[in-house]
Amino acid sequence: MPSHRHALEMFARLGYAARGAVSLIIGSLALLAAVGPGGQATGSKGALRELLLHPFGGVLLGVVGLGLFGFALWRALQGLLDADNHGHGAKALAIRGGALISAVAYTGLGISAFGLLLGRGGGGGGDDQSAQDWTRWLLAKPAGEVLVALIGLIVMGVGVAMLARGWRASFTRHLRCPAEASHWVVPLGRLGFAARGVVFLIIGLFLVVAAWQSDPQEVRGLGSALLALQAQPFGRVLFGVVALGLAAFGAFEFAEARYRRIDAPG
């Protein structure tokens, strides 16, 4: 039904906006930390908590939480029903599998948002604690180190794919963007995907180290991955550039909410 498809499309667009809000908060806080006091390196759950500190924070968090569920639904449609028409080849199935994993992740983040609204702490600790908990559980299984290392390599592969996506601007094939808007939308997407690629590479590397040492405490979430940049040569500059890129990705997601091609299945 057309009305059914329209509702799915609106829910998906709200989802892109919600993901944009989370990324924009993460990047902005990290950018403030890079240039001086007043900011912090935090992950997605920390960004949700930050929303509550502002006027009408509960309302904003509720809208973002609903949008995160909308994004999870859209990602599930991309994976299960091939809403983006990737096909059934090996590469297409890998992309669709990644969409399903993303659907699970954003469902969990939506649950965390409403957990915060209900005063339940958003489902436990921060991103580091969540990552370490499931790594500890996995390491306790037979061949757990191999599984964690494999996940780390996959995450690093996703990071490389994001870097390539930013470099090639391949995301533009999914945009219905007028020429005057593309002048600012495309650079935001390039910088945003590049920054996310760097973060995924760092997170994946920490997973591989955790597997090698059989120590879940080596695993890092998004915020700690950003802080790890500061320990590198020119770390403060790297930290600032990646923080700027994450904020840019947040702005790009708002553009996707407006211009992304969404062909919701009937």
C-alpha cells in the first residue's frame, strides 16, 4: 500500500536524522576536547546521555530513540529484502549482512535511549564496558580467541571499506541531491566516512590485540578509540581531524535524511 510505504520511508528518514544527531554530538564533544577544555571523547551511549543535559532533553532523547528504531528497521529491510537492490552476489550478500548487523546494533542503541528515559541507565555501562563484556563472553567459548580476532579483522575491513567509500564518494549513487546542495553534501560525506573508517580501524585493531593477549580489557569503544589517537605522533592534530570528521558525518546524515533514495518495499 502506498501509505504503508510512505510511513516506512518517513521512519527511515527519521532514522538517518537520529544517527546524525548521535554522530554530531560525539564529534562536537571530541572537537571541543581537541581544542581545549569543555569537551570529552565519548561513544554513542555517552551522546544519548548528553542529550538529557539540555532543555527538552527528554523529548529530544525520545525522538532520537524512536529514530534509532526507525534506522534499525530500514537497515533490516536493506539486509533482508534488498531495499537498495544490491543483488545476490558475494559482495552484495556481504553488504546486506553488514546491514543486518547494523540493524541489531541500532536496535540496542534505541533500547539504551529509552532505558535512559525510564531512568534505567541506558542498559548498563558505556561503550567500553559493553564491548568488553561481549568480548569476555566470547573469549570464554571454544576457539574464542580466533573468533574475536576474526571479528576484529572484519571490523578493520569495514574501516577500509569506509575509507574507500569516502575517497570514491560512492555514497552519491544513493542520493537524489540537487547540484547546488551536492557542493556541500559530498565533501561532508567524504570527510565523515573517512573519519569513521579511521575509528573502525582502531576499534578492530584493539579487538585483534585482545584476542592475541586473551584479555577483554584491551577492547575499546568509540570514545576510547578516539583517545588512542592522541598517543600517536601528531596525536592532537589527528584527534581533532577525526573529531571534525565525525561531526561532519553527523551533518551528512541530516542531508541523507533529506536526499537519500529510499525505496521502501511494499
